[in-house]
Amino acid sequence: MSSELVWFKSSHSGNEGGECVEIAWRKSTHSGAEGGECVEVAETTSAVLVRDSKDKSGPHLTFSPAAWAAFVAYAQAV
């Protein structure tokens, strides 16, 4: 993953500056400059979110941090 964080303010925050949630998505370093198949990951203390970088408003997958760590370890081993 790249170390560049891209922050997005929750669409439910409103313009008054009240309660809001922000999340930082990181694009995979394996995506390449040609814009091929790409994923982005956002990590919180309780979840890891994964989405298609070409469909930012589309669905995302949610994993526990332990499940994500196990997946990454497995992917690196194969």
C-alpha cells in the first residue's frame, strides 16, 4: 500500500461543521501507473475496508483487523 492518505468527509456531516466522520483510503502500490485492476484500503481501529478504486462510491468489503492481517499474510506467502 502507498503511504499517501486521501481523506473523505462523510456525506452525512452537513455544512454546519457538526458531527462528521472522515476516513483515509490508500491505493495499492501494486496497481501500477497504467490504472489497471486496483484496490484501496482504509483502516480504522475496528475494521479494514476494501473497495475498487475505479468505483469509489460503489460497495466495499469490511474485515476485522485480525482477518485482514491473516489475508495479507496468506497472500504474501503464496
